[in-house]
Amino acid sequence: MHPLYNHPMLIRRHVRTSFACLLPSLAAGAAFAAEPVSEPRFDHHVHVLGPGLVRDWKSLGVTFSRPDAHYVAADSVLGGEQPLEQALLVPMAHLYGNEELRLGLKLSLAEEQARTATENDHVAAEAARWPGRAAAFCSADWRRPYAREEFERCVTRWKSPGLKLHLASAGSDLQDAGQLAALRDLLGWAHARGLAVLVHFDPQRRGLDVPDVTRFAAEVLGPYPDLDVTIAHLGGSGGYRAWPRRVFGAFLDWLDAEKQAGRARSGVRFDVSAALLEKESEGVPATTDAEAAELGRDLLRAGPARLLFASDAPVFDPRTTWTQLATRTGLPAGFFVALRDRRAPVLERIAR
């Protein structure tokens, strides 16, 4: 596992040479798959890296297999011959708060904050290149002392519609009552301002299990019944082995209980990015046929209304991700017809 991210499916893919190579290999692998039900219209998890972050990573010995332009813009999703209609751009500015990265770069707190802001500015400016088609969230390591100030700056300067919180990169501990309280307070701040929240939930700490997931849902999400929140990667970090399935199942159980109590929580959604892997990626095995079938059953349980299509581009191509989901999960065609037309409120608003 790469020390910068402590994240086997997002961080390691982003910092290794396989980062860009996965795109053509996955596209080639789709040749033997059945024809997909349709093509995706929206992608709710597209990463854009600012040139400063690319440069900083390279200074630490990270190599990239494609020109920088491939990473710093959204053209691979919104441009070209098969453009998607809309995309949610997700910055990785939170990485500057990651202990391994900031210590490796020898950043002062002021430098760390400034580079976080520059990274968010780049992604927001990239969204502005695609008026009506792209929205950019704001990201910061939620545990760093400047986080709330950065979120406020994004909302003021860029009218950012939402926040990205990465619990693993921040070293979050879901068994720490103080951290849960701080997260609850931050989500309350976002909720009061009408902001959406995208949460990379999996903190990748040993010893966590279903009760910890349920506690997070009840204590952090619970106070805000109409919060607009999306759980990335179905609650995991990529693939659909035992842990992400338990996490997703725990959230669905909680939502069922909330519905029975008269709280529908229609604003709680899950994006499907990196849940189904065609090939092994940096130590995370390819999704087996049995896992794909389990994924299909659990997606059917959740229903399209709880799901958002997402690819984790540019690591994975959205069209290939769509094909894999449509041909390997065993879900009926009607499911994908419904999923294809689902988009988050933040994308609905900018399309008006």
C-alpha cells in the first residue's frame, strides 16, 4: 500500500505508472464483453489533478505514464468523440494534509494551506471551462486546522456546491467519539449552507466492523435527515470483497431502519466507482464472477434511486466501467435504463 494515501484503490492507482495505463487496457478488455445496455450520461466521480500536485508528486519520485494534460483536465470524459453530458469533478487537495505527503515535501502549515487552495482553484477553474456540464467540489483534509477556512473560501470564491471528505487520507478513527463529533459538526455546517457532501468512508483501520459503520451513520448522518450525501465506492475503497460488502450492507440496513421510523433519507446515495474491477490493480484483485453477482444483488437491493453512476476517471474509463457493470452483475436492462438517467442534484442545478 502506498504510504501517501493508505488507500489501495485510489491513492496507489494515482501515484504509480499504471495510473494511465489502466485506461487502454480496460478498454481493450471490454472487447469480449456483451454489448452494454446503453451508454452512461453522467459521471459522478472524476478526478482532476492540478499541475502543482502533479509536480509535487513527481518531486517525491512518482512517475506518470501519460502527459500531464491527461490528468489536469476533464477532456477525457467531457470531450472527444464520445463525451458524457455532465461530470462531477473531485479534487485531491486533501492530500496536502496527508502526513506522509506534507512531511515528504517539508511543507509549513502556511505552505500546506496555500497548496490546498491552489489545487481547489485549479479544479474549480476546470469546471468553469465546461459551463452547464461540470461541477467541482472542494476538498481539504478535514482534520487540519485550516479545513473549515478552506471550505468557506471555496464557497465564497467559487460557489462550490459541495465538499469532498476523505477519511482514510486524514487518518480518521471511527471509534473515536471526538472525531465523530467533529465530523457531525462539519456536516452540520455543510447542511446549513445547502452543500452536498461526498464521503470516501472507508478509513482502512483494522478492527472496524458493522457496528462502527452503523454508529457513523447514526451519529454523523443521523442528525440531518435531508442531508445530500454520497458515499463513494459503495463505502469501500475499490473492489467488492467482504469488507466493502459489509459496509454497503450496513448502510442499507440503517437506511431500512430509518425508513421504517418515518425518515426516508432520500438524500443518501452511493456512487459505484471502482466497485467492479476487471483487472487486478496494485494488489487489489480483479472482481470474481461470484463477487460481481453479489454486487448485482446488493445494487438491486439498494435500487437505482440510491445509486449514482461513477467511474473514478481518469483511472478508469466511464464507458468501460458501464459495460462491465451492465454485463457482469446480472442486473436487468431496466435497472441500467434507470441508472443511466440518475444524476445528483448538483448536476441538475447547473444544467438549468
